[in-house]
Amino acid sequence: MTDITKLMRPHLVKVATYHGVDPSEELARAAGIRPEDVIRLNANENPYGAPTSVTDVLKDLVVHLYPDPEQRRLRAKLAEYTGQPVERVMAGAGGDEIIDLLLRLFTEPGQKLIDCEPTFGMYSFCARIADAPVVMVPRRDDWSIDIDGVIDAIDDDTRLIFLASPNNPTGNLLSEAEARALLDTGLILTVDETYYEFCGKTLCHLLDEYENLVILRSFSKWAGIAGLRIGYCIASETLIQHLLDIKQPYNINAAAEAAAIAALDNRDEVLERADTLVEQRKRLEKTLNDLDGVDYFPSEGNFLLCRFNGRTARDVYEGLAQRGIFVRLFEKARLEDSLRISAGTPEQTDRLITAISEVVGG
């Protein structure tokens, strides 16, 4: 028989893939519990979901016609929400699609992306798919960016830098001074502001000065529509036009577009839920302050990165899973003693506090 792998692009025959979170049914099966007893605090999802003011628009969707390839209504709403000209915004099928498009636009095989771990794994994953080598400049012990290290890593083949602010999973922000230092290199700097609605801090104002800045955002976390896969970017008019030219024409499906517009139209209600998640994160912080053997890093997102002393992170993970609570476990060395815990509803926080006190204090 033909060995079809010989016809594949060599760098794609074996790929270190990105592993997303399992569905609740699979988590329940592995833990030996009922799916309805699962509390998902492992993906930074919004446990409230979308309010009815958002989901009601899905009932009467026109699904036999293609959506608008120019995203006119959605881009107009995004422009109003962000305070940017409509020519500076574009939506994607999740932020992941925009990451992929940026790599397609700016890199040829062998041209490089700079990443700073620990951080969101899709930057390096998309780079691997694009055959773009990833130059990893580790963050400092306080999770800040090693600016000098990044600049020293730049060579003639470097095209892109990706940084999240707040960073996932560490929760810290990229400062304006740090962003300016990297933008002054002339490379494309993508600042991923997926968690903007939980902190209210942005670098959008730098777009008037820097054509090489891209701001990436999402509806998955604050708007509670992760399952519809919609995000957007804010960038210079020139860059946005090139992204529009190369994206798939109907990349935003009708349901995602309608829900995103409804979320923007009902933003006060949606943002109120985001504020509640910040309150629950702060409530968890207070509990952890009183527990021996647990430290956490200050976070500007809807999650906490917690470090355990005297117990392995896997032991704590399994202890929580046995109680129906699932958090994010990491395999990389710098995070091997850490878990990322998403903020939940008040009732979920009640269960989490009880469970973590039993597991860590028991």
C-alpha cells in the first residue's frame, strides 16, 4: 500500500499537538462521577454561559444563506465597542484563526516567531503548523518579560512576537514601556488581550503610533460563548485589509456573528457576569491566604495560578477531581508544581473552597 506520509509536508508528519480540555462527559467517566457533578474550572470558561438576551437571537437564525464575508454589522459594532475606526477591526473564528492568519501573512518556512513561556500554547502550535521556528525566551521568575533577552534573540529571520496580557496562565500584564521597547524593534507584536474584560487594561492607544501592533481579543471568556468560536483583532487599516484579503470568505458563521452582536448590544448585563467572576477570584485568594502550603500569583484575569508546597500538583489535581472539580494541570517543568484554577459561580467557589481545604489541609 502507498505510504501517504511520504506525500505530506515533512514538518507535519509528526506534530506536537495542542491538547484542549476534555468534554464534561469524559472528565466524569475518568473520575467515576456523574457528568452533572462536574465543575469545570480548567478552561477559563464563563460558567454562567451567555444570558438569554444573547442566546435568544439564535432562535430565528437564517441558516440557508451565507454570512456577510465583509462582516459589516459585526465590525461596526466592534468599532463602537473598542472606540476604533471600523477599518481597524476584523473578526475571526476564535482568536486561534487570527493567530494562524498572522503567521500565514508574515512568515515563510524558516522565518521565526518569538514566544515567552509559560504562556498560551496556541502561539507556538500555530507556528509549528506554519513551519516557523519558535524562539522561546523564558519569562523571569516573577513571570515578567525578559525584554533584553527578547531583543537579543531577534535576527534577520524573526518576524513576530506574541505576548498575552493578562498572560495565561500567570495573570500578569504587559506594561506599556515593555510593549514600546518591543514595538520599536519593528517586528509585528501581537498582544493577546483575551482577558481584557476582567481587568479593563489595554494597549489599544498605541495603535495610533505603531502600525506593527496587533491587539487580539475574544468573546469566549467574558461573553460566555466559547462554543461558538469567535474572536477579533484590532490593528492598522493596512494590516486589517491584508487579513481580510486572506481569510476564508465566510469565516464567521451566522450563529457566532449574531451572538457576538447581541453580546455587544447587551454588554452591561454580560460584563456584570464578568465582574462576578473577578469577585469570586478575589474570594478564592482570601481563602488561599489562610491555607499553609499554597501560594498564588496575583492575577488580572478570571483565574489564579497556584503553587503547592509539600504536595505535588498532580496529587492536588486528583484530589479535586475525585470531588468533581477539574482544574488545569501542566506538564512543563516550570509549572509542574502549579495548577491554574478558573473562577466559578459563588456555588462552585463554595465547593472549591471546601474541596481544596480538605485536599491541602487534610
